[in-house]
Amino acid sequence: MNILSIDQGTSATKALVIADDGAILAEAEIPVGIHPVGADGVEQDPHELLASIIEAGTAALKASPQPVDAIALANQGESVIAFDPQTGAPSSSVISWQDRRATSLAAGLRDHAKELQHISGLPLDPYFTAPKLAWLQQHAEQGQRVTGIDAWLNFQLFGACVTDVATASRSLLLDLDSRTWSPVAADYFSLDVSMLPDLVACAGELGETSAFGPSLPVASLVVDQQAALVGEGCLQAGDAKCTFGTGAFLLVNTGAQALRSESGLSASVAWTGPGLPAYCLDGQVYTAGSAIAWLQRLGIIDQASNLDRIALAADRSAGAICVPSFAGLGAPHWSPNTRAIFEGLSLAAGPSELVFAVLEGIAAQTAVLVRAIEQDRGAALTSLKVDGGLTQSVVLMQLLADFIQAPVEVFASPHATALGAAALARWGAGADTQLTPFRAPISATFEPSRSVEAARDRLAAFELAILHARQAGDHRG
């Protein structure tokens, strides 16, 4: 069974035709724009996102030497939109998952934060869907429907305003145990639960679309990071991966029981389908690739391929530290007002020291998430699988292995999300009797090269810098 797997991401839409053995028969990629709005807003053009899906999917189908049997759709997560419920015409821009304009709205619900986390498994933060939905509802025209971007895209592609349970579990509105919408949570955000999208499994007979030419069944719908968890073969409790894209997203499989984090992490549905559901814990570093883009925009590096060459020239003895929280801090701190800081810079610091500090900051923030996962599970990670564009940085990967004191295994394919969505589609269409990921080799493994004590001391210095950044953010907020 060949699958057309579409990964609609923050900066691009990728479409791949994936064969039975995981071979890529054809692929296409269409970039999409990201538009900052003031200090806290980040928007995208809904027409551009939809057109990129259709263009990429159609191009991949035409380039494929073999026909396709089903479609898989992965979405970018916690972005939202307002649209006419009758025609589907958008009446707002896409409010990106990076948008922070709902911060004050979320802060106004802090008295209900514990109850919301008990219901949904998620900390109360404007990163998640519900605060942005409530904010958008306040600013949208009367009578418009507000949903996650995936539900609107699904409505456009196959006529059903639905969202998969894994994506819904990123909203603060889903009862994590029953995997149904929570009227209590919806009421706190002044949202009508009857206007939320219908819930469907991540794998199954979900719809049919002719948006790409021939009519084809849609066999999987899933949020991107959970798709990557499947794509990298993290099917057993304790398996963990981190995707380094615009941000860095760390997930660990926790099995068939929904947990609640005691360490500031999120708990979500990993996937559902014909068999038992799976759950995960996760945490986010909001700015990873986007921090490198910032370095490029300032002219500190000319292109990402030169990242390591510049970083390796840094004088590390100066001890400069960067907390790269350009868009706030996610798990485990949940401090949306925090902004990036540099500490320990002298007049001798140059481009190399700045670049190295940013890379080390990304690695250290990821290590903080790993430690939280280990505290919640009561067990150390035996390894961490990684994917995404920044895994090409040897410096970053070695820093990460040193901080977490465990092997870091680089996934050989750049298409973990699309491969995971395709594996779910094969399961949903009945080609596989159980969820079976495609096998992709590890392209590189980074072993710790720093002592436990040295890694612990450096991470402690980084956490002190986080405290300073949060204090500044609290003062500013």
C-alpha cells in the first residue's frame, strides 16, 4: 500500500509518496510564510497553507511512479483560525502556535489552572489551543466558528470539521482519560463545546478527498510531533525523541495509561487507532531553529551550514551563557513573558562566542526537559532519538549528549513526521494489523564526552541564568 503523506508544518508543507518498505517514491515541498504581528503576535495566511497542501500533494502524486492508495495528514498543532461555519471561508489569519497574545487571558484563569491540568493533562499556558481560541473568539466577527487549523483544513479537504484525538489533546479542552471534550474546561474559556470539531481517531476510515486529483481515502490524521514519535519507532513506554525544527519538541511514550506530570511537563494522547491508545509526556523549547534564523538575520552567520565552523572557533573558557527564550519559556517553567538573555559576555566576545552560546542554550533547555521526564518516570533515559534540520549540527548534538549523559541517536531520515503519519495510515486502512513504523537507520550516535560532574555544574549555571531571565520577564510582564 502506497501512502501520500502530507506534513503541513510551520515553515513548509511536505508531501511524500511512501511505499510498503518505507521507500520515498516521490516528494514535493512548498514553503509557507510566517508573519510577526507586534511584539507577541505570529500569524500565517490560511489560503497559503491550504494551497501549499494541494500543490505539494498534487506534485508528489504526479511524480510518483506508482499509484497511491490512501492519504495521511499531519498538522502543525496548536494554531487556530476563525471561519464562516456554513461556507468555510476564513475570516481571520491563522493564529500560530507561537503567538502569545492570549497571555493575559490565560493569566486570568490561573485560579483554575490545577483543575484544568487535572482534566486535560496540560499546564495553563497560551501555547495551547484553548487560550488562543478564546482570544480569537473575542476578536472575530460574530457568528464565526473558531477551531484549530487542522479542523479547518480537514473541512476544506474532505468536507468534515473534525480533529484527531492527539491534536485535540493539545487544546486544554480534552478530558485526557475519557478522550472526549470537557464541557467544564470549555466553559472556563467561554467556548461552546457543541461548536468544537468532532473527534476522530488518528488512524481509521476518516474521510475521502479528491483535492489532489483522484478520490482517495484519508486514513490518518495526527499532530506533527506525535507523528514523529511513531516515525522514529518510539512505540514502547520509555522510548523518547526530540525534533529540532522551528522549536525543539521532546516526547516520551508513557504507554496506555494517561499520566499527569509532577515536573511541569505536558501529558497528551500520542495516538489512537484500531488498538489500545498510547499516551506521552512532552516539553517544548520554543526557539531552536528560529534562534539560528535570528543569528542569520543579524548577519552573525551567513548560512546554517556554517554554524559548526563558527561555533568551534569560540573561546569556551569565557563561560558565556545564552537562554534562547525569544518567545518565552515552555515546559517546565511556563513563563510566557520571559525573553532571551546573554550572560557573561566580555568585550572579547565575538560572533563565535554568540553562536556557541545559542547552541549550548538550546541543548541545555532540552536537557532540562529530559531531567523532568526522568523525574516523572522515576527512570533515566537510556537514549534519545533526534530528528530535524538542526541535528546536522555536530556541536549541538555533542552538547546535548554531554548534558543528558546518554547517547543521542540521529534519525537517518529527514521525514520522521511524514513516515509516522504514513505508518498510522497503513494501520488505519488495514494494511497492517498493528501499528508498525517504517525502519530507518541511525545516521550518527553521539556519546557523552563530558563527566557527570562537569555536565551537572554547567547545567546548574544555565538554570541560574534561566532564573535571571524569568525575574526580568516577571518585572516586564
